Amino acid sequence: MAYETEDHEIQYCFPAINSSCIKENRSSYDYSLLYMFFSLLSASTVFLNLLVVISISHFKKLHTPTNLIILSLAVADMLVGLIIMPIQAIKLIETCWYFGDTFCRLFMLIMGLLLSASLSNLVLIAIDRFVAVCHPLQYPQKITIIRMLFIVCLCWFVSSAYNIAIVINISHRTDVCYGECIIMLTFKWRIIDLIFSFLFPCTLIITLHLRIFYIAQKQVKVINSLMKSGKCVMEGSVRRKSESKAALTLGIIVAIHLLCWIPYYILTLTENTAIPPTILYCLIWVFYVNSCVNPLIYALFYPWFRKSIKYILTLRIFQPASSRSCLNVSRENAPDMNRMFYMCFFFFIAISMDCVSEPAGDYLNLSIQQVSHCNPP
């Protein structure tokens, strides 16, 4: 389809080249509006993830295995907003690729690396939470900072090697005009990419989260039965808000992840020419928006992140010894799922002792009371 100006003159991406692609004509208002929108989206992605990076890197109390994964995820998503989004926005708005064939391959490599690293970090977070909830006594021995650092670096290395192999085995389409960056994978590589970059990790994430939710519900039922039978006495009550809020958090994580990733991988099994360009670009950008949403899900739910933002925006992080500032991590860093787990853990201790030891009962009441005040409503 040829795009013409008001003077009925067709515009080309490279007018001096006969095989140049046709450039879509837009009004100045459309150009300004689109560039403003994508600039804000890119800046928001970089800013939100940069806050996470600074917070976890600066404050020593936040140097934990779980936060190390969140840091890696934030770095990957920040680079998506810094590199991938601006270039894709130019390609979308200008409807031309001005950066040459070599940079086209390099761009595909960087994009694949960052998106693979982001997905692998989501898998690591799911595994970390699964071990913490389902195997709490073994968690400190199995999940250490050094071990987690090695695993995170390994994920980045594997993602790099995998995407280099893909780029080496791809070829440009011969039926495209000059000024497009379209790289085609063979059907075999598309199936491989679909399995290892989507089906396997997504299945693992969903399975682990469902398992966590099942165990959490099972533990809460045990607590409720103990309270009704009067077998143990504790100060206060176990709030159902913990169960519902934990379930809501897990549902948001899984739902947004699938919403952002499924459309992109549907495209890997279809010919791009069969999809209208507008719908095609919308699906791809939903894929990128996941990088902006991730810090909201994995960081903004934590009170320590809100406190660290205050330190950063007020420039208090430049004060001496600010890295050792107390963010009340021990009391506020645990989300509702962790709070619920600790309460269940102390109850299971009581069950094993059959609540016959009065000092143990006092310890149980004190421990639950302390945990229940970690996250005030």
C-alpha cells in the first residue's frame, strides 16, 4: 500500500535507493503525540527500575538473595526501557529502519537477551518464594547470597549464549524492501524458542505459584481449626486478610505476566503478514510494557521500597553512613505471604509439643504477636 502526501507524492525511506520501502505519512500532530507517549513510557520504565537498582544496591540491609533477583530483573527491564523501547518507537513512528542490517542483527540480539533475562528472573523469583514457603527450614542453607549471585550470573550467560545461537541461525527475508528490519526464524527454531522461552518457564511459574497458594491455604485451615478447637490460646487472631491479600498478589503476578507475554509468542507461530500492522505493533508493545510493570509488582508492594524512595528523592542517600540506614527491613520487608508462613510455622511447633509446655506456649504467643505487627494495615 502506497502512502501519499497531500500533493499525491509517495514518500520513501531512502529516496535515492530504488528498492526503498515506502514511508507512511503522518501529520505533525501525530508525530508529536506518538513521540511524547513513547518517550514517557520509556522514561517511566527507566526511572522505576532505576529506583529499584539504587535502593537495593545502596542499602546494605536490602542485600538478600531475593532482592538480588529483583535487582537483576530491574537491570534487565531498565535496559529494555533505555535501549529497546526508543529504537522500536522510532521504527514504529517513522515506519522505516534507518540503522542498517548489521545493527538490525545486533538489536535483535540485545532485545532477545534482555527479554530472556527478564523472564529467567521471574522464574528465579518463583523458585525462591517456593523454597521459602514450602521448605522454610532449609531455605537459609539452600539459598545464600553467593549461591544466588552465581545463579543470576549463570542465567545471564545462558541467555546470551542462547540468543547468539538464534542470531547466527537467522537470515533476512529476500522479499522485503530496503529500510525494514525483519528477521525470519525457521519453523524449527520458532518451536524451540516457543518451548524454552515461553512454555517451559511460564508453566514452571504457574505451577510454583499454585503450589505456594495451595500450601498457604492448607496452613491457614490448620490454624483456623486449632483456633476453633481451642487447642491453643494466642493473643489476637490470625486475620483472613493475609490469606486474601497473598492470593491477590500471586494472581496479579501470574495474570499480568501472561497478559504481557502470551500475545508476543502467538506471533512466533504466525506469519506477520497475516496480522494487521496496527494490531501487530500493539501486541509487541504490550510485551514491552511488562518491563514497566515488573517494578510495580515486585518492588512497590514492599514498604522498604517506599522508604528508600524517600531517601533517594530527598538526596539523603548522599549522607554519611546512609547505606546502613535502618529501613525496618526485619519488620516491614516481609510481605503478607511471609507473615502468614511464620505464623503457621509457630503453630506447627505448638502442634509438635501438643501445647503442654507453658513456657513454649508463652513463646508461641509472643512470637505470633511480634510477627502479626510486622505489617500494620
